[in-house]
Amino acid sequence: MKILVTGGSGFLGRHLVARLQHEGHEVTVMDNFSGSKKEDIKDVKVIKGDIRDKADATRAVKECEAVFHLAAMTNVRDEDETADYEVNFLGAKNIFERAGEKGAKIIFTSSAAVYGDVAPCTEEAACKPISQYGRSKLKAENYLRKELPESFIIRAFNIYGPGGKSVINNFCRTIPQYKPVTIFGNGMQTRDYVHVQDVVSALMLGLENSGIYNVGTGRETSLLEIIDNIHEITRAKPEYKFALAKAGEIKRSKADISKIKSKLGWSPKIDIKSGILMTLEGEGWKKEPSVK
């Protein structure tokens, strides 16, 4: 199948492109490379362009049978309302319209940020986003569900893994080097951390299915638990300090994944400890050989 991946040189995009290639699909990547490098992806057709530009989007979706729309501004704390609205809504809408004109299947990566400060989150719950990022993602969702209801949407929770930019990745880089770690708040705030490989496996289901689904683990993990797990694996005891919690931060996040489990048979395969080990190794950490 001929498939377009917008944002395909980003963290999630690279993992998805590799999976699509492995399964024999003909992949085109569209990216503006604002936060990545063209060299990060190999053996695919690359279109450098802006998802907000009609000509760029038309050129990218040409001949594609399916579009994975990943491109977005992803900083939840960024309250640049104009940029979030233009990229995450108007840019998404532009891609959706061009893909719809071609009759291409759309698989959209939305976010748990659409829920706001609610846990656990079900797909039927009222969405009350507290960030501009979440509001722009929800607006794109609503447009897609209304205009192209056969599309597939995932609400991804906190994605981590080799090459990522999550707090887990940050801790996996700094703690083994005994660099100090700053914890904003009391460290007890939780997130539902889901490994990038599990997110890719959920996205792949979009080629044959429609609807909107949470993609997480159904488990909450605190920042202090992450630090403890990294310490247990690496034996590196970090020095950390506490700072004031950042304004607008949610205290808890947890996915209800019963819908995707029951309807599509998907469930996460990588638990948090295994995922942290994989991330450590991806960040260059090596286990010291035992002395006999």
C-alpha cells in the first residue's frame, strides 16, 4: 500500500515508518524538519513541506491510499495559541481535506491532553482540555469525526522509548551519568507511560478499522517510581531536588483501554520496567559485566 506519514522523521514517526517498511508498504514522509533531520529516515520518499500549505499537502497525498497524520506542535506547556491553532488544527484540517479528496484512509494521532485533568479517561468522557495543545487536538478530532467518520483516531497517552523526548528519556540520559535531576512538584504526579512500539502497533490497526481509541497501559506511574526503576536497573543513585509544580500541570493521568482491548484485541506488550530498560539501552547505557 502507498502510505503517507506526516511528521515521519519525528520520534513516533521514525518507529512507525520502520514498521510500515518492514511490512512491505511504500512509504512517503512529509516533514518540515523543524525538530528533526532528514538523515534520520532512510529508504523512503521525502517531501519537505508545511502541512498548512495546500500545495505541499496536495503534492504529499498524491497517489497515497492511506495517511498517518502525526505532524504537530507537541509541547503541552507551549501556550502560543496562534501556532498551536495553525499547526494542530488548520494544518491537520488541510491534510484531512486533501486526503479526503483522494479517498485515502486517515489515521490520526491525537492526545490524552484532550481530556484535561481527569483520570481514568474513557473515550465517552467529556473532554475538558486545560492546555492550548489539548484544545487544538480536540478541534482537529471533532472536524475529522464529523467530515470523515470512517477515519481512525488514537488518543495517545505519554509515549516514551528509544529516541524520545519524554521525562523517562530525560531521566534515562541523566541518572546513569549521576547528573542532578529536578522534580517539579512532589514527584507523586502520575502519567500513563506507553512504549512507542505499543503505540505503533495500535496505529497499524487503523489501516483496517475506524473509530476513536485510547492508547495507553491503564496504569499510573509516578515520577518517583520512574527514578526508583532506573536506580534499580543501573544502580546509579541520583541526586534530585524539588521545585514548584508548573502551572497547568495535571496531577494524574490514566487511560481506560477497555474499548480498544474488547473491540480490536489490542493491549500493550511492554511493561514499564522493560520499557525503561529498552530506553536506557537506546540512550547508550550498558550494563557492567558481573565480576566472577
